[in-house]
Amino acid sequence: MDFRDDVDLDSSQVENRGGGGGLRGGGLAIGGGAAGIIALIAALIFGINPGDITGGGDTTGVQPTSDTSQECKKGSDADKSEDCRVVGVVNSIQAYWKDAFDKAGNGRYSQAKTVLFSQAVSTGCGQATSEVGPFYCPSDKLVYLDLTFFDELQSKFGAKGGPFAQAYVIAHEYGHHVQDLLGTMDKVGGNSQGADSSSVRLELQADCYAGVWAKNAVDTGFYEKPFTDTDIQEALDAAAAVGDDRIQQKAQGRVDPEGFTHGTSQQRMKWFSTGYKSGEPGQCDTFSGAI
């Protein structure tokens, strides 16, 4: 996963807010019972479904602790620094979707910043802590990411990790941004749990969109060469680690499909692979037929 040394990075697409100090109310709207526990665990390790954060907060009160514009200027910086690697990945993802929207006639792609934070953050969807994991907030159209999540992914859930596992997670969250722009999120409504729920279909489509970007990433001009089989395996391994069935088995010793919110390990790997093999967003229709 090597960036082109001479490519210019647009650090304005990533904002570093640092630590948050405490919460001012709000939190995760998670129901009780076994289904609620599983939904919470899913949120903890791989983001949340739109609307799971409540409380209405704003995005003030936490000031940036570092200036990526000074640190992240060229692709060579992305090969040396994790923050700059995030900038490079975000730049590539958004360059791909801008081109894809133009070609498909879906209107103008609107960029979404990624906010790096530590401990806690105030968002347009309410207050959140690091335990929430990576997530996209449709209210302020920002992706939120605490980089310590990737350590948790390895230490607690057995993923192999690696730079491309990180890229896959970021691409998944931008898949939600694409769904927001296209109006796909409206299909979820109250159907937010269960093996055949709209929530699961939404998450699997975001996995597929991540695979589509991966297939086309080298064409965005940010990477020296196409991703290797090892890179793709890192993504597949991360996808498997956050399958509902694996999470439930680890958390409660059994699998309860009625509590699914993100899809099984096999489904997540399948749909990332579908996107990667085809390289076409049109092949990511998880809302028609079996998944």
C-alpha cells in the first residue's frame, strides 16, 4: 500500500480535534435485552447505524491539537505517518467517488471531512466517545475516527490489522456518506435489526462500496501500484472480524440472527469481494434479492 511520493495531499479533508474532556449528555440509543447488547458491541467495534447516536450536540468545544496541513503535504508523508496515511486514503476515496458521480450523472459529489479525535467528541448527531468506534454522522456529514480503534480490532477481536484494514474501515464509512448523498439511507427506517433487515443491507452495501474503491484506487493517482493480495486479505480479515455472528458468539456464546445489524462475517467478506472484483457501484445492490 505505497503512495506516490510526489502526489499532493489535500489535508483540508481531515481535521484533528484531539481529546474531548467529558460528555455533555446524549449517548447511544441502544435498547435493552440481548439484541441491545449485541447492537452495542457492534457499535463499539465497527461504527454505528445512522441515528444510533442521539442528543443533538454541536461540533464546538474541542479544538484541533495538530495541523495536518503542515505535516501532510506529499504522498511520501503518507508512507511515514498514520495521520498522513489517513489523509491520503481519504483523498483517494473522495477522488474516486467524485469521478464516479460525474460518470453516473448522480449530481455533484459533496466532500465529507474525516474528524480524528481521542476519547470524546461532539458531533451533529450528539456526543460520542472512543468506544463508539468509527462512524458517519448524516446530520453534519462527517466521518469520525479514533485511531486507537484499530488496536482494539486486533487485541480484542483477533483481526490481523495492517494499513489496508484501516483503509477498508475508512472506505466503509465513506460508503455511508455516498448512501446519504444518494438517499439510500432512507430505506432503513425502523427496519434496523435482523438478518434480512434494511440495516444489514445498508452495511453490506457500504462494504461493497469499499471494495469498489479498492479496485479503482490506483486510478485516482494517489497510489504507486494496485493493491496486493496481502492488502486485500487484510480487508477481508477485518470484515470477517466484525461480522455479527462472530461478535455474538464471542460476546454471549451463541448466535442470534434477530439481533443482526451489520451482517455475518461471510456476508461482509462476500460483499467487499463483490465490489472489488467488479469495480462497479452498480453491482452493490444489496436491497434486491438475497444477501
